[in-house]
Amino acid sequence: MPPLALSMGEPAGIGAEIALKAWLQRSPAALPPFFILADPDHLADAARRIGLAVPVQPIAKPAETGAAFATALPVLPIRLAAKPQPGKPDAANAPMTIAAIERAVALVQAGEAGAVVTNPIHKAALYAAGFKHPGHTEFIADLCGVPHPVMMLAAHAPDPALRVVLVSIHVSLRQAINSLNSDGIMRVARIADAALRRDFGIAAPRLAIAGLNPHAGEAGAMGHEDAEIVAPAVRALRAAGIDAFGPLPPDTMFHAEARAGYDAAICMYHDQGLIPLKTLDFERGVNVTLGLPILRASPDHGTAFDIAGKGIAKPDSLMAALHMAADMVRHRMAYDRAGHDGH
């Protein structure tokens, strides 16, 4: 299996620290080697600052990762323009942050890396360098030529686990409601169904479709969108052979007994899915982009400027993202070897 490619993220944030800590917690039996696209000097400085004994080894190509990983953190060098100061983003380093993502995606596209794992970025700093995208998800989708990416957030800790897939992503609540339509729900659900089969090893996915309104509209007493938009989408999905059911009252979808009845929840807007997920497993949530020709996962937290450089950042979410990315690579390889067409 090719190594995983980890992007540096915002240099003034906690990306370097959690990467160093993830390497210290490496488990070769469960996690394939990974390399980070970053500045080796910055990583070495970060290790010294917080007292971590992590050797840093520059590599020339991803194929060198395996030999280096047992004794050092492999780094594919991308030199920063300015020395990072913890908690103080510098727009001078924004082009390198962007370049790390672009290079990681290109390496996966070329088959030199198995998946992209992205450290958190600081969008305000990137906007100063001409970044035009709402976030990682949309940027990576654009690099892959995919016009409508689908975001999944997954939590590992609860049993049963929770996966939420969002119909709308980074838009206002008003815009999310105004733009909701049956075709959009069906598109997201189809992509989720395909990804669960190919990348998560679930042969017969079950999709719980959330209602938009309280009590899923309660027969029109609390809005007509569920009856007029969500329910027709569910009927069409079932007619197409997808095991979808709903619309379900959102307030009763996320307790343990309810979660046992589905493999992913299709949520109508951002916070409908992220509030329950982060409540259940804030420190180990993973962000996955579905519908891409490549695999991408990310820790589900930000740059944490308030604790950057203090040595207290937890690598749990990054470790979960690395493990999930590795599992997805294995599932996709097995799925494709079995003769499926990948769709």
C-alpha cells in the first residue's frame, strides 16, 4: 500500500505538533507509513520547543517513506518563506500551505501516495494569498475536477459509530434552506451509498434521511419541505435500489439505539450533523470528502492558535484520520480488485 500524504496545514497552528505526536504513537501493524509535506526545519523547531524526541528525515519522493518511517518522521520538503510564530499566522507562508495541499493531491493522483490527510488551515491567511475556496473540501474537489463535493463527518468512539453526510456545507442556514431540493438530496445520498460500499466495506448501506424541520414537519404543521422535498427524494432513492428511509425527526436520530439502525445519516444542513457528531466524539471526529477520484480525510478541528506551541495539543483526531484513511485505501483496493467499476 502506498504511504499516506499529510499536508502541513497552517504553520502557526498545531499541525506540526500533532504530526510529531502522531508519529510517536505510530503502530506499524495498524497504520501504514505516512509522510508530511512541510518544512523540516519548522518540524525540528517545533519538536525542540515542546520537548519531543522526534527525528525528522527529509525524503526526495514518497517511495522513501517506508524505509525512513521506523526511525524518523519522513518529510517531503516545502520550505516556508517566514519562520512561523505559534498562534500568529503569517500570510507570507500561505502559498506554501496551498502548495502542500496541491502536491499531496497530485501525488495521490499519480499513485505515489494512497490518500491525502490534511492538517487544519487558517482560511483568512490563505485568502490574503488569493485563495478562492470556502475550505479544504471545495479546494481539493476543484483540484480533482469535481464540481459538487460531499462532506462526511465520522466519529469512532460511540458504539455504534456515527457518520453524517451533509446536503449543504459552508453556507448560511437561510441559504441552505432556500437551496434545498430533491435532486440535491438524491445526489448526496447516491454518492454516500457508493462511498460506503467502495471505501468503507459496507455491502448494503442503510441511509437515514433527516427531516429539515422539527418533527420532520409533523404532517405540515411545522413546514412543508419534508413532505414536498425530502420525502419524494427518499421515494426516488428507494425506487433506485438504495436502502434509504425517512424523513426522520432530527431530534431522535442520534441516540445509540437509533444509530444502530443505519450506516450514515444524510443531514440537510451543516450543524444538523456536526452538533451531534462533535458532542459524541469531539476529539476524534474525522472529516472525509466523498465523491472524489482520490481519498481524503482530515481531523475535524481547527488550527487551535490558543494552544499552539504549548505542547498540549492532542493528536487524537489526526490519528483517527490517518487510521480511517488507511482503512479506506484498503477497502477501495479490495473493492476494485473484486471487479467493481468504482461507482
